[in-house]
Amino acid sequence: MEAILDRVSDGFTAMDWWLILVWSLFGALIMRRMTQLPVVVGLAFVADTVTPFFYRLATGVPSDFSFALMLDRLDGRGGLVLLTTLFIYFLLIGILFTLKGRFRR
């Protein structure tokens, strides 16, 4: 079990946590019904994948290298980290959407 937790914790950087937080907040704010959760999580995951490409492109990294780094972020981290990322998105967006509904009343 420790090996799995070590692998998952090594797969996330500070930028990953910021992207998860930002895209989760955005996803929870655009949701209207809880049935939209899978679609919003999918969109947040796609935005999470593409955002580092545009960040590196804006900071002067050539586009082919930025694209290679974006794909390496998906392939190099392993499936366990990607599944954990999707789980975190489902959990966080669901919680934030629920809180948004409670504070709206």
C-alpha cells in the first residue's frame, strides 16, 4: 500500500494541484445540475491537460517541445496518477457544487 501512495504522491506537482483547484472551481461554477458532473469533469480534465501546453508556449518554449511535454505529462506519470486525478476532480467538483447550492439559498 505504501508503494501505491508513494507513486501517487510523486505524480503530483504544485502546478498540478493549482490546476486541479482552478478547474474544479470553474467546473462547479458552470454546473447547473448534478447530472452534468461527468461532462464537467471531462472538460476539466481536458483543460487540465492542455493548460500546461499553453503556459509553456507563452513562456517561450517552442511548440513542438511544449507538445512533447504535455504528452509526457499524460504518459510518463502512469495510469494510477491519471485515475487519481479524475477521482479528485469528481470529488472536488461534486463537493463544490453542493456547497454552491447551499450558499445560494
